[in-house]
Amino acid sequence: MKNVRWSEYGELAALFLIQSMATGIWMVPLSVVFKAHHLEGIAPYAFATSALAALVSPLIFGAMADRHASPVAVLRGLAVASAATMSLAAWSIKSGASPGLVLLLVQIYALCAAPTGSIVSAIVFSRLQNSERQFGPIRAGATVGWMAGCWLVSALNADTSTLSEYTCAATWLALVAFTFLVPSVPPPKSTEHPTLLQRLGWDAVVLLKNRDHRAVFITAALFSVPLAAFYPFTPLHLQQLGFRHTSAWMTLAQTTELIAMFSLAGLFLRWRLKWIFITGLSCGLLRFALCAVNGKVWLLAGTSLHGLSFTLYFVSAQIYINERVGPEWRVRAQAMMALMTNGVGNLVGYLGTGWWFNACTQTGGTQWQLFWGGLALLIVFVLIYFLTAYHGKYSGTTRPQMDGSVMKPTLPLGEIP
């Protein structure tokens, strides 16, 4: 696609908005909803279901969208399944079903919803000519959607109610309807007969053969481990400090995210990509250090930095992938990032930070300074790994742009030595 009209900008931003709104409505109030229904013991495992799903379904459905079906059609089917399974999960929570049944239904929902983010990203990237300049403002639609979802939950006074889950299901149905307005994106034609591993999407591990690719993916996974504590435990900390409508307060994180999204194009022109990544990791470190102070203003300040940290590392990583990978790999490459972050990183993160939270919680309450401080220390080690592993220099398989900030592919992914 050579040019993107303003109407298409709006269409692509709306696609991000609705998908992210559904995700935010579910994720942000989850811990307090489970606590209100006496399910707080399984809350870390409920968060972990999305990580388990991300280990499997994004690559499978990504391979399907790359080889066999239009990504728009795949997204539509997954949105229908997400709406149905979320309704069942909400019913099980409200009716007081056994924790085992609740977790089972949440896991099935997660398998349906996990691939949607990477598929939406791939659809958007396929229609952009210059992702460095165009993707940030469009991706801001996801930020607005997440914020709108959180505001809607608090406006409905559903922060602790299963009404939030039913609202999530309705939002997935809205996404289904919207996909009929989005032009179909056909998969690239191929004469090959894919193997079982290719059908499952696992051929995408070839990405890790490239040194800088490997550093970006592994750093994303490692950074996701402490990041996994943000949404399960920040609302609980806000509650303990006396805040109400915690879902709305959490949208402070998206305030800086919006600023960062609209700043990405300028940053890519002025900064080396390596420094954008380093700034994102450093903001993540500062975020948890501020939370560890355990005061109202400090916690809100740390919450606000979340969006800046997320955008500068994870969204920049999506753009990095799009610039380095051929179009025939576009969905699997984004799915591989989802596997490393939402899968490997979040699985270790949800379970590990759940254990760490219990270790920091005594009869007198949670030692928030120790909890957030320990996670900040973990980010220090992540930052050290990235500084030593990522080079961002010309390697013979890619060429730098004129400004030297981002390197574009000159060979198909399969030809990277």
C-alpha cells in the first residue's frame, strides 16, 4: 500500500482501539474482581492463563494468517470465540463455581484472545508504507481503547463486579462487527507444502539466529517478568492506600503512553534505536523504584511511567521486527514477540511475582518497599544484559537507514545466515 488516507488511519486506529479496549476491561480489574468473589488465591494463575495461551495460540493462528487465510477473517473468528468464552467465564465467577472450573474457562478464553493483538498489529503493518512514522499514532488507538475500557468499568461501578467481564464480551462482539468494515488482507501466495512445525508456526524460531533479533526478543521476555506484576498488584496497592475506582486510576499509565506514541516518529529520526530501547528499560526501573517509596504521590508517579516504558521498548520492538522481516513472515514474527513477552515472560512473571508478593506479605500487610524494590533490582540485570547483547550495527544481512537509527532487511528472513 503506497499511501494511507486519513480515513484509513482512523480505521486502523479503531481496530486497535476496540481490541485493546476488550483486553483492558478484562485485565485491569481482574485482581479486585477475584478478591471480591473470594477467588484471590487463584488470581495469579488466572493471569498466568494468558501466558500459557501465548506459548501456543499466537504462533498457530499467526501461521494460519500467513499461509492459509486472511488475517481479518482469522481475527473475526477469534473475536467471536473470545466473546463466547468470556461470557462463560463471567457466569462461572458470578455463580460461585469451583475455582478449577473458573480457571478452565479463563484458560479457554485466553487461548482465543491471545493471538488477536499480534494479528491486529500485522494487519496494520501490512497497510503502512513507513511504519517508523505511521505506526505510533495509529497504535495510540490501542492506548485510547485501554483507557476507555478502564474508564467504562469504573463509570459502571464494576471494578469489583462481573459486569466488567460481560462488558468485555460485548466489546469483543463489537470487534466482530467492525472486522466486516476492514478490507481483507490475503496471505502471501506460496507453493511450498508446509511441515507440521511450519503449520504450528514454530519455524519462526529462525528469527533467533540473528544476534540483534535474539537480544531484542530475549530482553523483551526478561523485561516482561517484573512487568507482569504491574496489573495484578498495583490496583491492590492503590486500594491499600485508600484509592477508589482503581481501574480509572490505572489509566495514568496510558497518559505517558499516548505521549510516547506520538513522539516515536521524531525519536526514530533523532535517536539510535538502541538508545530508545535503553530509555524504555530505564523508565521501567524508575517506575518500580518510585512505587517502592510507598506513598500516594509516588505510586501515581510510578504508575504514570509505565506507559512510557512500555512504548519505548515493546512498541519500538514491534516496529523493529516489521522493519527487519519480510512480508511473508509478518504475522509469525509479531506472534513470536507475543510468545516471548505474553508467553514466556508473563508466565514466569505472573507465577514468580505471585510468589514474591506472598513472600513480602505478612499478617501486618504487604511490605511494598521490598516488593517493588526487588522487582526494580531485577530490571537492573535486564538492562545489563541488553547493553552487553545488543549491538545494532551493520552485520551484512541488513543495511542502515540514512540516519543510522533503524536497519531494514535486504534479504528474506529465511536467508539470514
